[in-house]
Amino acid sequence: MTSVAAPVGAPTVAAAPLRRPRSQVGVHTGLVLLVAASLAPYVFMLVTSLKDNQQYHENFWAPVLPFHWENYATAWAQVQPYLMASVIVAAASVVGIVAVSLLAAFVFARFEFPGRNALFALIAALMMVPSIASLIPLFVMMRDLDLLNTYWVLIIPHIATGAVLGTIIMRTFIAGIPQTIFDAAQIDGASHLRIFRSIMMPLSLPVIGTVALVNVQGVWNDFFWPLLTISENDLRTMSVGLLFFQGQSGTEFGPLFAGYLIASLPLLLLFVFFSKYFLAGVQGGIPGSH
């Protein structure tokens, strides 16, 4: 092949390497540092869960061989009852929150009735009431209803508090669904119940996932209310059970941190498998619609 020579006297342009703007480098560096700071406690928890007490005191930060995988068997035997209690309470609470919030949001977004805006404003105003202000009245109410030391004393308050934020988020999402979809269904003879079940619920899956993930984290990590209302060991949730596990095996740091890691796995798995619905609900879209 013949090469074409550049004209005599023409300036030569050297291919300059592409450089990232300094602003992008700074942003990327900040994000890397933020991720590293966020993952550091989990890395420390994983490393410590594989040590015995001697390794823990001699090498506080670094991993040490041999790894003691039996710590997880010891931790599982201790936290298994608390894990099952947490799963029951979290599942029942999230289902109740989603059901109440979705129905209330559908009514507020698609029905006209006197006082609708005022009633919704009162619901939104509940967000400004600190939870500590209702702690004593709520405890007295649960005691008078003879619900202490039951799963209901944990489930009902979570539904009542979680439905407030859930209704606000879902109402905003449902109001953004085109009205023509509901009008077409009514023209075809669909009832309000059929519209709710067959149209509104499938379209609301992103926001349902968002509300579910936001609330399951609060229910799973709740500590003070279960500590106050539950005294039977079989009904204690994971957050309270780990406190008693620390009291029973406070000197065994390996099994203790293994228990912490086991307690965090359900939330991690939930977010990994349902993150697309969470992100779509935050962005106000439906997965696969773009």
C-alpha cells in the first residue's frame, strides 16, 4: 500500500492522550472513598468472624490463618430462633404496609370526595410527629389489649407507622399513571376492584418494591420497641437477640461477629434481587418500559 505524504509545510498534529476532566477524577475518587468507607465495617466483620479470641487480640485488623469456619455453626445455633421471629415480623409487617398503603393511595389518587386534600394533608402531617411522642400511649394501648409478648405487638405498630410514608409515596406514583388507561378499562366494563387488581397493581410494582424495601429495613433493624414489649426469648427478633447473644458469648468474638453477618444477609439478598424495582420506583418508572 502507498502512503500519502503530508503536504510540505503543513503543521503536524500529534494525537494527544485523552484526559479526564479534573472534576470527573475528583468525583470518581470521592465515590471510591465513599464505597470503601461503606464496605469497611462489613470487611472487618467478615475478617473477625473467622478468628478465635487469641487471633482477635493479637491481630485486630488483619485476617489470620487458620480460618475458623465453625464460628458460623456456633452463631447459627444461637441466632436461628431470633432469625425466624424477625422473618415472621418483617414479612407480616411489609405485607400489611403495602396492602394498606396501596389501597389508600389508590383512593386518594383516583377518587374525588369531599375533604380528600385535607385528609391527605393530615396523613402527611403525621410524618412530623416524633415516634418517641407516641411511645408511652402505644405501650399502654398494647398492654390494655393484652398484646404484649405476641407477634402482634410488633406487627401492628409497624403497619400503622409504615403506611404513612407508603401512602404518600404510592399516591404520588399512582397519580402519574395516565388516566386514559383507567378510562379505557371503565369503558370496557371493568369495576373498580377489577381495575385495582388487574391494572393498578401490576403497574405499581416498582413503587411496591420501593416501599417494601424501605420498610423492611426499618422493621428488621428495630431494637427499642421489641426490647420494651417482648420478654419471652422465643419471640425476640434478631436485633434484640444479638444483644442477649453478646451477653451469653461476650468473650467469643468470632461467633459474635458471625451472628452479626448472618443477621445482615437477608437484607443484602433482598436488595440484590429486588434492586431493579427499588430503583425504578425511586425514578418513577416501570422496569423494562424504557
